[in-house]
Amino acid sequence: MLKDRTIVWILEYVFGGILVVVPLASLVLRRLAWSYPHTWATKLFVTCLGVILISCASSMRQRMILAKRIDKLTEQM
């Protein structure tokens, strides 16, 4: 269970954060510079993928906490 929680934490904060911060920062920093529309759209798409990854990992973490609580309840019964 510890490995699963660590993997979910890494996915949620590290990979998801990188997918959100890097393209979004480049969009903000180069806002005034001219860029191709498809480059801008690709960066926005990658940012959205990062947000989706963070939300999926967060819900997976909540499910694992719920499963742990259910296991404790079944042990008590």
C-alpha cells in the first residue's frame, strides 16, 4: 500500500505539476511575443493534460483512503 501511495503522490505532484507549470509558464512569459497558434494550442493542451492527471491522481488517492477505511471497518466487524 505504501508503494501505491508513493506512486500516486509522484504522479499527482511531480508529473502533473510539470505538465501544468512548464507550458503555462512559457505561455505567460511569452505572452507578448509572437508565436504560432498551433504552438500555443499545444502548450494549452499539455497544460490541460496536467490538470486532468492531477485530478485523476487526487481521486485515486481518495479511493485508496476509502479502501483503507473499509478494511478497518471489516476488521472491526
